[in-house]
Amino acid sequence: MPSPYDDELHLLCLFPHDAALKGLKIRHDASPDMVAAAERLHAKGLTTLPDGGYLTSVGREAAEHSHRLNDLLHVPMAMTGT
């Protein structure tokens, strides 16, 4: 069963690796789940605006971890030795 955290992680992964100068704008026609995830990230102090904006310093750290986790989970099976 999907978790609300899935959408938050997805949004964090949408920020580019060099996200200090790049932000996101969650459009008015985005899915309600994405809008809610953006609002939760803002409420947690990870973004500057409820509809995206820029990552805060804590948000940049969270995005870096999200990117790393995403990379680890998407390693091709041949590389894992299984």
C-alpha cells in the first residue's frame, strides 16, 4: 500500500542534484497527492513554499539522501550479484 512518504520522496527526487539554485513549482492541475506532498514538505521545513519553491538547507540534505536511496534501489540486478 502506498504511503504519503512515497510522494514526498518522489518530489524530493525531482529536485536536481544542484538544487541550491533551482526550484520546483507544483502546478494547480497537479494530482491532489502531489499538492499534498508539497504542502507536507513545506510544513516540515524542507521547501520554501507550500507549492514547491526552493529547498531549504535541511531540504537539500533530504534531497541528497533521497537521490542516493533512489540510486541504490535502482541498481541493475547484474550489479548486485544476485
